[in-house]
Amino acid sequence: MKNLNHLIDLNDFGKSQWDEIINLGEKIMDNPHIYEASCRGKIMGTLFYEPSTRTQMSFQSAMLRLGGGIIGFDNPTASSVMKGESLKDTTKTVSGYSDIMVMRHPVAGSVKAAALTADCPIINAGDGGHLHPTQTLTDMLTLHKEKGRLTGLKIGICGDLKYGRTVHSLVKALSCYEGNSFVFISTEELQMPEYITAPLEKWSKSDSIDEVIGGLDVLYMTRIQKERFASEAEYEKQASRYILDAEKMKKAGDDLIVMHPLPRLNEIDVAVDSDPRALYFKQAHYGMYVRMALILIILNYNITPPVLLKGEAQDGDGGIKCKNENCILQKEPHLPHSFIIKGGVATCEYCESRQCI
Ligand code: CP
């Protein structure tokens, strides 16, 4: 991989850089005119292999508001992808036309794979059910702006905790700030994966919003990810299980804020929208400022390379192959297999599936 400032996983940047992005996002929000020509002459390529409203348009709006230009597609069937062009060839080509690229793709590890050969920095705008780091930065800016801190918060997360990539990244990030605790509200089938909960110090689970809402600072609602279920029948079993409505909001404190990455289906009743504690549309708006900050920092500043966490060691393939059939490694055989080895467990660097070795 070239030494470019890619953002694939939030951990590609250190915590101090997350804070830098959030602080710059807030500065831009306060004085947007100062930054309106900061990216004049720069081009952002947006490659959306999967549908998006907020991420795609907030990135495009961010670049336009910084004085730059945009190219790209939001429908790969209108590009040479339709003729069978590989991910590698498309992203390599577009990176030659762009100063920075933003990519969403349905397959875990695909943005990391694209970064291996890209000639410009690339930002992960969501890779399957895996990661969505700029949503997490959006959520962190929203929390910081609205709560005044990223520490000492009790955060309830409700809905599809198994497939919801936004909440996986959010929990990982907020656990790096002191004093945060988590309440995971879900059905048995859609619980938070063990690899997310295992490193956490303070967390609990519940199957009821009513039972826990009164003690929360933040309630983060999520959509049941229909597109990730094997069948309609499996999805229907989970749909409509958790709906936040005005009755439930009566049990919440005055300081609660309700967040949602959107799009929502029916998990938040529209009657809640007029409640001043409902922050989700503001959250989507804040996403544009955090992406403006991210573009500026990636294009202008030197981000120091990631530091591996204590106790981890990086390895080559060592004969290990990823077994996740939804991993990009199964679809792009030219890619090198790469793992983080820790305590007898190998974690795929593309999709984070784990295997004992
Ligand atoms: N929150 C989010 O990623 O929304 P979009 O899918 O509309 O981009």
C-alpha cells in the first residue's frame, strides 16, 4: 500500500487526530466562509457501488463548499463495472483523475483492497456490514457539539447491533474516551458481536427500551439492515420489534439526545421528530462539516501512520487464508492475504473475521 493518508478504519488515525477532525469541523461550522476556497483546483472521486443519500451527498457538498470539484458514479451499472471491470482496475483508474477518493461498496474489505493500488488517498464510505468510519466521526462531532464532551456518557444503542456497521465503529471509538458506558438493546438474534463487547469495560444488555431509557444520556437507534438478511422471512422476524415513540420518550430525561445514522424505516415514530431531544436530522447536517474537516486534513496535513495496539503483531499471510465467504479476498484472488495475529487468533485485515491458528 502506498504511504497515503487513507481512512479505511477509524484506527488508521489516532485519537488525537479524531479530536483534531472534530474540532476543525466545529470551526468550519462556525465560520464556513473562511474555508470556501481551501480546495480550489482539487477533485474528489466518489465511487458509490451501493446506495447512499447522506454519505454521498454530504461528501459532495463538503468538497463543493471547499471550492473543489467532484467526479464519480452512484450507479456502477452506468460505468465500466457493468462490462466486468474489476474493483482494482476501476479504482486505480479513477485515482489517476482524482486528488482524493470516497468509496462505498457492499463487500467487506473492498476499500482497503482499493487502497493497495490507488494513486490518491481513499476514504471508506462504508464497506458492507464492516466499517463506516465517517459516520462515526459524524456521531462524535454530534455528541461533542450537543453534549459538550465525549467522556462520561451512558449510551444506549438499539436495533440491529449484529449487522449495523455504524454502531460497531461508534462503540470502538467511544470506548477510547474515559468513563463511557454502553447499554445494548436488541433481540437475542441481533446482539452486538462478541469481538466488539470483549474489550469493553462497562456495558450491559437489555431487550427493552422502556426499561433503560430513563438512565441514558444518549439513545442511538438503528435500522434493521434488511439488505444483510439471508431471506425476507428472517428479516420480518426482526422488523418492528423496537419502535421509539412519544410514549417511550416520556420516560426519558430532559437531557437525553436521540441519534440515528438514518435512513430510518419505522424504528422512530415521526411524532418524535418534533421533540427537541431528537437530533438525527441535525446529526446528518453535522456530517457535512466533519467531512469538510476530513478532506482538508487528508489533503493538507501529514497524518502519522497507525500504531499497532500493544500486544498485537502484524504478520504476512503465513499460509493462513480468510474463510469468510463475504470477504473481498474471495472475490479478488490477486489480493495478498493479511492478518493481525494476537493470542493464537488471526484477524483478517480486510473483513475482521477471526480464526484460531
Ligand atoms: N448514514 C448513512 O450512511 O446514510 P446513507 O446510507 O444515506 O449514506
